[in-house]
Amino acid sequence: MENSPFVDSLIFDDQGLIPVVVQQVDSGEVLMVAWMNSEAVIQTLETGQGTYWSRSRNEIWVKGATSGNTQSVISLAKDCDADTLLLTVDQLGSACHSGDRTCFDAEVIQFEVSP
Amino acid sequence: MENSPFVDSLIFDDQGLIPVVVQQVDSGEVLMVAWMNSEAVIQTLETGQGTYWSRSRNEIWVKGATSGNTQSVISLAKDCDADTLLLTVDQLGSACHSGDRTCFDAEVIQFEVSP
């Protein structure tokens, strides 16, 4: 998949990256937000496994390669501006390196909801 | 809310912004991804209405202020790295300026899912 019309249509930022929202297919939970460069998008499309760019390690990173908590990809969508991706996956085990199911479990502010 | 421990704990990027995933509370749909500066986070916390920083117009932007498609905030969570937010809302009408319900309805690649 050297030339992918989908990848070519994406807008990457000045570091060559695009943010990716990762969502669990059945529960709808937002598991994490990570970043992809074009190579990570292509590798995700080719392998069907969530694959990202690590901004701290400066390398391609296959989710679960060391932890076993892999992500089987169900669908990949771009947004209206083509500068954000939504990856729907089936997450094995925890998405967060902390061991939490999602990366958003740590601190949540609840609002008063008027009926 | 001049000094908010929650806002003080967030990591903003070099442009003073943090990405925000916006999710519909009941359906779990990911509606859009937008950006907040600290002022937008505080205004969202104070008003309970989804409020962002417009990178194209360089101004605070209350979602639905012109379209009427407002977002009543249910909860606000930060991720494990404190550099991404998840805003759960009740979206009135369409989230996307295109008129689509979500910003991710335009182009979706489906994968073959093994049973």
C-alpha cells in the first residue's frame, strides 16, 4: 500500500502526525488518544492492528507488542477536516499502560445534569 | 474559578492547547475532536457548555452559539498523561458543521473482522 488515496487525503501536522481517537467497538468506550504518522496509518491498514507513532520514543509502536494488550481494528474513519482519525477496535485487556481499562479512568469531573 | 487544580494539572502543548474528544453521553458516538486553551477549559467548567479554542479564527468558540447545536456537558475527564481531555455531552442536533451528526461520518474504512 505504497500509495493510498486514504492516507494521501489526510492532513498531518507540522511534525507529520495526526491524532487518533481509539474507541472500543461494542461498549463505545473511548480507550485512548494516540498519534500516527503516515507509516503508522499504512501499517494499521495493512495489518489490522492498532499501530502508532511514539512521540516519547520516536518510533513506530504496535499497541500490545510488549504487553499483549493488542487492538484488532474494526474500522478507521477520518473527520470532516481530515486532520483527526477515529479507530474502532476490539481491545484485548487494558488500553492504558497504568493497567486501567481506558486512559480516561483516572480523574473525571461530573456535572450537575438538569433533567 | 481563577485557580482550578484540574486546569493546573493539565499539560497544554507549545501553542497552549489541549485536544478534546467529544462524546455523546447515551449513544457513545464520538462526535468531534476540538481544542481548548486553559480559558476554554475554565469556561466549559463554569458554564457547562462545550467551549473551545478556534485555531482558524484564533478565538474562544462556544459550540452552537451561531448554529444552535449546543453541547450540555455531562462530564470532563483527563487522560493518564493529562494531555488529552474527554468531554461527555448531550449534543443538540448535529455536531459537525457539515450537517452530519458526527464529524467522522464522511469516510470510513471497514476491516474484515474474523469471527
